[in-house]
Amino acid sequence: MKRWITISTAAVFSTVAIVLLITLISTAAHVYGQQHGAEQTVASYTPEQARIMMWGFVAAAFSTAIGSVGAGVAVAYVGSAALGAIGEKPELAARALIYVGLAEGIAIYGLIISIMILGKI
């Protein structure tokens, strides 16, 4: 069981890292294009505004990524313990579901912080 938790945690972490890397590269390419006039857009930003936007996107991506990885790890441990408890006492199913839901809330908190950051950009 611990091997599957490790594999799933590694898969979630690598997926989040790849999405973060793609977001960072596309944002950097957009900022580079605006600084060198390669791309004409409706709204033109100064280099300082573009850097602020880039770091805002990076911060939003990190808050979502860290929240999701933390929630994945928490659900892995809480879920396995809950299934063990339900196996011994089936009447504990409702209580175990509450704890798994609380662990999932960590990802929602990261997403809310990300939305707040993106709202300020």
C-alpha cells in the first residue's frame, strides 16, 4: 500500500511540475515578446507591469500546486486509515468520510488563494 501511495504522490507531483513549467514558459515567452515588440496586443504593458503579472501567475500556480500536492498526500494517509477503520467497524463510514473531506479542503484553500492572486493582477 505504501508503494502505491508513493507512486501516486510522485505522479501528482510530476503532473503539477509539468503544468507549472508550461505555464512559466508560456508566460515568459509572452513577456519576452511584449518587451521586444514581436507581438502586438490590444493592451500593451510596460516591462515592469509584465514582470509583476508574470510573478503573479507564478504565485497563483504555486499556491494551487502546493495545495493540491498537500491535499493528495493528506487524502492518501487519511483515506487509507479510514478504510482500515471501516474494515474493522463499518459504522464508522460517515465519520471517516468527514475526515477525508477535510483533507480535500486543503486543495480548495490553495485554489481560493490562487483566485485571489489572479484577481489582483
